Amino acid sequence: MAERPEDLNLPNAVITRIIKEALPDGVNVSKEARRAISQAASVFVLYATSCANNFAMKAKRKTLNAGDVMSAMEEMEFERFLQPLREALEAYKKGQKGKKEASEQKRKDKEKNSTDENDKSRDEEDEHMDDEQEGENEGEEEDVEN
């Protein structure tokens, strides 16, 4: 764990992108203001994590979950952000479920293709063996005729 909050800074590119998305076009932000927002964001993340951890500890768990974060937001008096947070969490869950289903479908398709290829290979092998067998049988028939 970091010794000081200053050791835990969010990447400048992320902070800059968030700032640009939050402000109307044409608004400039000084380097000093970006640094202050970055520091404030880091402090917020540390505080929210600490509050959420308290809820997990009360429940005798070592893993923080979304419910702990929601409770922390409420405790920190950020109730107005709870609904957007719930919506974002729901969208994330749907996206993860969609990715999981797509991955499973891809795996099933790959297994099916592999099985189909094996069947095709076996069919070709059987045909080849049948052809060889027919060739041997024809040779035997010639021997019988002689």
C-alpha cells in the first residue's frame, strides 16, 4: 500500500479525457487545475475505498463488492450519484454477460468445427480405405479368374 496519497495518482491522460468530456467545447483548463482535479480524484477514490472497506469488514468479508461501494457513497452523502452508478453497474453487468455468452458461443462453434473436421477426415479416411479394399478385391477376382 502507498505511504502517501500523492503516491496514488490517476494517469494524466485519463484525468484530461474526463475533464474534456465534462466541460463544453472551448473551455481550457490550466495545468495547475488539472493537477488539483487529479489530486481530488485520488483522494476521493481513497476515501470511497476506505468507506466501502468498512462495510465489508462489518460483514466479515475481505472482498469489497458493489453493495459496499453503494453504501459508502450513501455514507459520504453522495446519494444523488447512486442512481447513475446503479445504471452504469447494470450496463457493465449486461456487457460482461454478453461477452461471456459470445465467448461460450465461440468456444462451442470451435468445438463443432473441430468435430466436423474430424468427422470429415474420418469419412475421407473411410473412403480411402474402401477404395483400397476395392482395389484388393479386384486383384483377388483377377487371381480367381486366372
